[in-house]
Amino acid sequence: MLTTLIIAAILGAFVGALARLLVPAPVKGGCGTNIAVGVIGALLGSVIFRFLGGAGFTGLNLWSFFVALVGAMVFLLIHRALSK
């Protein structure tokens, strides 16, 4: 259980950092913010992909990384639109 949470936090940090590089948004913060953006992205991406009929976040693999990245980018775009 603890290992899963640590892996999720590390994946979230990478996804959040990459999403923040691809979609500049007025989100300030460091590693904690990246982890939060990555985790929210995984949840949002999973909902989006399941709604479209695909698989959502399935674990530690390339597909889940892609799902989380798309979700994080959508989250940052929504955040940027609402913060203006």
C-alpha cells in the first residue's frame, strides 16, 4: 500500500511537471503542486477516457502516464480559463 502511494506520487510529480511545461498556467508552487496536478490529472483523465469508451488510469504503465498527462493538461487549461 505504501509503495503504491509512493509510486503514484512520483508519477504525479513527473506528469504534473510535464503538463506545467506544456500548458503554462498561473499555478505557482513546486514539487507538491506538481504532484497535486498529476493526481488530479490522473483522475480527470480517467473520467474523460472512460466517458469516451476507453480505459482510464490502469496502473504504472505508459497508457496511464498518457491518460494522466491529458487529464493534467485539461485541468491546467480549465484553471487558466477560470483564473482570467
